[in-house]
Amino acid sequence: MLFDYTGVAVAVLPVFRIHYKEYLVGLVNRHGIDPALVMTAEELCTLLERAEKKTRRRKRDESVSQHTRRLLDVRLTTAVVI
């Protein structure tokens, strides 16, 4: 059996990853944190595309912060699950 640097069996690591993700989701939900608020415009576009929502490219006269705000509005009105 292979072990990582901490001495934990490598085959067990995916189980820890699943529980760690569940732990993080619990923290986010318990504290009412919206991860989308710290995402970049590019990350928000990726999120929306994965949810098969239409995203628009940034307009020429639009700042990055305005574009991000518009993407957040799309996410909020279409109930995308993060």
C-alpha cells in the first residue's frame, strides 16, 4: 500500500476530500457566505456556462466591475447552484 507524506494511505485520500468538501459547504451555508461575490468575471462566466446559462461578453464601454455585477445579476435571477 502507498502512503503520502503524512502517513495516510493514498487510497483513503479521496474519502477525506469528499468529507472536506462537505465540511466547507457546511461552513459556507452556516455563515451565509456567497462564494460568487469573491469570483472573478471569468470564473462567473465559467460557472454560468456550466449551468448552461447565457453569458454575454464584456461590452466595450463596460468596466470589469460592471461586467462582474451584470454576471452576478444573471446568476441571482437564474438560481445557479455553486
